[in-house]
Amino acid sequence: MPKTSARLLSLLSLLQARRDWPGALLAERLRVSPRTVRRDVDRLRELGYPIAAIKGPDGGYRLGAGTALPPLLFDDEQAVALAVALQIATTAGAGIEEDAMRALNTVRQVMPARLRHRIDALQVIAVAQPSAPQADSGVLIALSAAIRAREVLRFDYPSASRPEADDDGTPAPPRRVEPHHLVTRGGRWYLVAFDLDRADWRTYRADRITPRTPTGPAFVPRELPGGDVAAFVTSRFHGSDGTGDWPCRGEVILHLPAAAVAPYIRDGVVEELGPDRCRVTLGSWSWPGLATAIGRFDADIEIIGPHELEAAFAHLARRYANATATHPPNQ
């Protein structure tokens, strides 16, 4: 029979592995009597673990949630997964970066040496965007709670097109939305919701949201256009109507090696045509925006099409020429 301390750890590990355990099965797995299992369960309860007894012909036990967080027991793979998740959380932009780092240090400190070596060898580098405002963790929790409860959410949301107050100082009415998804993209958190006043789907930056209480009535979830939240959010950032593609897409030839262009073409395609030429297919939210994205490369450009892209280059050329005519460069 294993020692009591080792047996308690084994019992705790079993209770964490599944929801319900028949008492007889626990006794069989631990190779002890049902009476010993009952005593060990009482010891774990004294240590703060909320273990409930299950009524029935065979009886059993269930590890529940308590008012305090007792010590947890992880197997090797769970511990590694937890450490990796905490590394990612340090750059999540959710306002929990410092807490995630402290938790990671705590977990790493109590890990066996073999696991610490695995974690140290697996360094997750998540590049955050320093310019992206951090969302308040309390706001994220409030948004998640409204999504889970399926309750109408009211919040203040200042923007360039909608100031916080009218000219006479009257506060702007709050937004009223049916919240559906909370997503992260490019270091920012966004709420995907159906705006009740505009009768349309919208995305809102979580760092601009100030929730109002209480929340509104419960609602029946609507079907998201396309059914895929990732494709929906991508299409909104592309400025399209839900197809997931850019509304403006063109093709050019740049007089640069493909290897020099490819690292800077995120959503496009680069095809090598020779040692110093490549074909680039790229999209943008507008034709001038697409022409500007291509023009940032210091190279000659051959426009393949379409005509709208050629017109955008001509429009920008006139604009730049006018700018130099107004402020001529120093001779």
C-alpha cells in the first residue's frame, strides 16, 4: 500500500481526470479499501478541496469548485501546455500581462528539472504591437459574461464619427447591441455584435468600450453572416461585404528580386520572374491605398491591371506633383 501522502496525490489526480468517480472504482485504482478512500477524501476536504459525495447504488465522489483555489495537480503535458499558454498571455493585450508573467514564474519554479528544461527550450515569442491600446481585463470579463448570458449589452463608445457628447453637452446615447463573439486580432480585442439601432453587424474595439449596467434583456442569438467569425472579422477589416477578400485587388511587376519583396507582402502573392523582377498580386481597401502600398517599394513598376489601379497611380502622381509644386525642394 502506498504511503498516505503519495496516495492522496494519486487520489487527487484521479478526481481531476474525470467528473464522477464511483467509490469502488477509486478503491480499485488505488488498491485500497473503500473505507480508506473515504478517509482520504476527508483529508483532502480538510486541505480545502471541495469534494462532493454522489448518491446512488454504488456511491461516488466529484471534485467541485470552491470559494478558494486549492493546490492543483498537473501531469507533465498539462504543465507544459499551461506554461506555453502563459507565455502567450504575456503579450495578449488583455491587461493581464504582468499577472501572466508572475503566474508563469510561479509554475516554472515548482516544475521538476526535466520540465523546466522543456519550457526553457520552447520559448514562445509573441510579438505584441506597442502602439495598440490595452483593453481593460474587467471590460473583457464583462463582455464575456454578456455573451455567455446572451443579454443585450449597453455601452459608451466614443469614436471620430460619434463624439461622447453633442454640441450642447448632452451625452450621446449608449450603444445597444447583441454581443456574440470576443476576438483578438493584431494585438487588439474586438467585440463582434449585432447593433440594434443600426440593424447591422458591427465590430467594436474593446479598449474603447465602457459598459453600462445593468445589461438588457436576454436575446435569441442571430446567425452570423457566413457562419465563421474569423472570416467575418477578416472581411470587415478588408472593407468588403463578407466575401473575405479585399474590395480592390491588382497586379504589377516590380523590378526587385522576389526575395526582397516577399517579407513585406502579408496578404499578397509574389512570383519570381527573374533575378531582378517579380510579379505581385495584392489587395487593399481602396485603389489609392493599393497604389500606395505598391509604391513604397523603391523600384520601377509595370502595371498589369486593372484599369482602376492605373488610374489610382495617375491620381497619386498628380497629387505628389502638386505637393512639390507648392513646396519645391531646396536646390
